[in-house]
Amino acid sequence: MNEQPRTPRRRLLLSTLVAALAAAVILVAFVLPAEYSIDPLGIGGLTGLDVLGSSKASKPITEVMHAHPRKFYSGNIAIELAGREELEYKATLAVGEPLLYSWRVQGGPVYFEFHGEPTEGKWPAGYYRSYEIQERASAAHGSFIAPFTGQHGWYWRNLSDEPAIITLQTSGYYSRLGRIESKKAAVE
């Protein structure tokens, strides 16, 4: 009969201790700096792994929670548009503030552009940024974070000869929400 050679206990114990020591070195040198930003040997700083740990430690707070200096507002507004009429309706938001919105048209359809215009800082005259444009729409829903302090909102044009009603629902940290009156040139 063939018998398997038996590994002496001493050799098995030595192999186990070497494996445990290697695991401990890997834990201290690489895992702790990368996962927890703990770098007792300084290897995390040399290899850049400590950056991973520090970014993980700070990200959950900034991604999960954002404090605001004032309470949020919610609105549910019906906006009437005559046939072929156009108008702008905007929220005034500080940079970084969120706005959630949903709107639908009864009648229509409408052309719309969601855009923003800065009210603070140095910007070229007439600067604005478009976020979304649709040639023919009956509804839109979304969330928005203001990239700059200013007025952000919608331009709607009724494409029908019949009246339309836009029902707009908003929630956010805006300081004002309302119709923007067009600036007409003086008649001479």
C-alpha cells in the first residue's frame, strides 16, 4: 500500500506562522492605509494608498448630508398660457442649492428650455447656460443643483393656438419662485 508522507507538525506550525505574519504585514502596510487612512509604517504615504483611505473617510458625510442655512420651500402652481404665448418662470438659487421639479401641460404641446442666468459674480454680459431643451414636450421631471447663484428655470412657448395650463411642482432652497417679466424696449 502507498502511504502519503506525513508532514511533521513542526513544519505545519511554521507554515501557519509565516502565513499569519504575511497577512499581518499586508494588513498594516496596505489595507489600513487604503481603507481607514491609518498608516503606521508610512507605506501608504509612499504608495498613495493613504489618499484612498482619507477620501473614503470624508465622502460619506458630504454625499449623504448637506446643511442649508434656511428652510426649503415647496410649490404647486398652475400657469396659464394663451395660444402661442411664451413666458419664463424661474427660481432664485444660491450656488450648490438643489431644486426638485415636475411639470406637465394640459393642452399644448410646448417648446421649453430649462436654463439659468447668474446674478452674482463676474460673468459676460447676457450670459446664460442651457440645461435642457425640447422642441415638443408635454411634461418634464428632474432634480437640479445650481452651478452658480442666479435665476434658474423654464422658458415655455405654447405651440398650439389653444390655451394651455402648465402645472409646476417644485421643492428646493430657492429664495424666490415666479414669473419673469420680459424686458421690452421702450417705444419711441
